[in-house]
Amino acid sequence: MISKAEILNVLQTGEIDVEGLMPWSSNYTFLIRVCTPQFEIPAVYKPRRGERPLWDFPTGTLCNRERAAFLVSDTLKWDLIPPTVLRNGPNGVGSVQLFVEQHDPERHYFTIEGSPQFRDSLQKLTLFDIIINNADRKAGHVLVEEIHGDNPDNERVWGIDHGICFHSQFKLRSVIWEFAGQPIPKQLMSDLTEFQNKLTTNSENFRQTLSELINNEELVAVQKRLSHLINDGTFRQPGPGRHYPWPPV
């Protein structure tokens, strides 16, 4: 079985073969295969030059945010985001993310909401979205990977599409509010505290690496949101104004 480190290496260094454009994407998104002599991996390539300009996010930064989201998940040791790198491709620099092949598009957050099987993963994803200030957590951005067929014990949750995250202003929009106001479990609080320490002390150069992907104002905002979560100890309640994405799926 291929390891995460091997997947990242293939995504970063392998030869890219473009299979085609993915439908229904806001920005140019390509399904590709990344190949080395040992491995061939399906992936999603989002080139910077194919990003649609947004009024509230700096132009050409969405692919950086995809990579930054993976680094946050990886540093938390939550493995919520498929392995993602930033590299040059056929259409220039962009994010390249492992494509989750074994998932049913008809299954998404609304089909697993309230399921005890996925409670821990969804709690992590909820906290993760608060930290990165996810402005677009649609139900369809929650995938259920069927690792070994129909056995429900061999299913896992992935989060995808994190191009519009990390804004310094509050922009959290999500369909996942089932834990709002509840206490954060002790183990997850421990994870958050450990993550805060790594960010503050620049352990393993994490802060420096993140600062190369998002600007300083956004980085400071990450720290503030994280501190508020730890100090409050509860899952955030929906605030005033718009707090659901559209469309919700």
C-alpha cells in the first residue's frame, strides 16, 4: 500500500498526463494522472491561471490556499484533506491533489449527517473549517471514501475544495452546524493546543511554510480563531448574517 509520503512525492515530481476538464467547477479544474516509474496516481489539478477573479480574495492565491489547507490538516494529524502539493504543470503553477476515486457522488454531508460512525471526523472537519475560515463548506465538499467496498467500518470522510479559505475577515459558511454550542471533546482540545504550539513556536518550520502561502494578516487571523476556539472550548454557533453556502450541495 502506498504511503502518504510516497503519494506526496509522486504528486510533486511525477509526469502529468491531463485526462480532461472536470465539469461544474467554478475555476478551471483538470482530472490528471501523475506518473513515476513506480506509481500512477489520479489527481485534480487547479492551475493558478485558471482561477476566476474574486472581489474579496487576492487574485492568483486560491491554489496556495488549497495547499495551506492540506498543511493545516496534516499538522493537526487529522488527515481530513487528500494529499495536496503546489507545483508547475501543463498550464503553469497550480495545486495538485489526490483524487478520491472510491466515492459515490450521491453520498455527501446531508446523507451522513448525525451518523455516529462519522461523528469524530465531522467534528474535526467542523473545527478545521473554523480555523481556516472556510467560506464554502458545501455538503458536496464532504466525500465518503469506500475503502473496501460495502463494509461501513472501512469508510472515511474527506474534505475537498479549499480555495476560498484563510481570509482575515470572518467568512465562515458551512452546512455543518450539528455540533454548534457543544463542548469540544478533550482529545480534540489537546490536538488544537498542540497545533497552536507548533504554529506559535514555528515547530518543524510550520509557521514559516504557511506564511509563504497566505499573507501575514491572514496568518494572524488563524492564530486568533484558534485561540478563541481553545479559550471558549465549544463549537462555534452560527453568527449573524449569511452562514450557509449557496448552493448548499
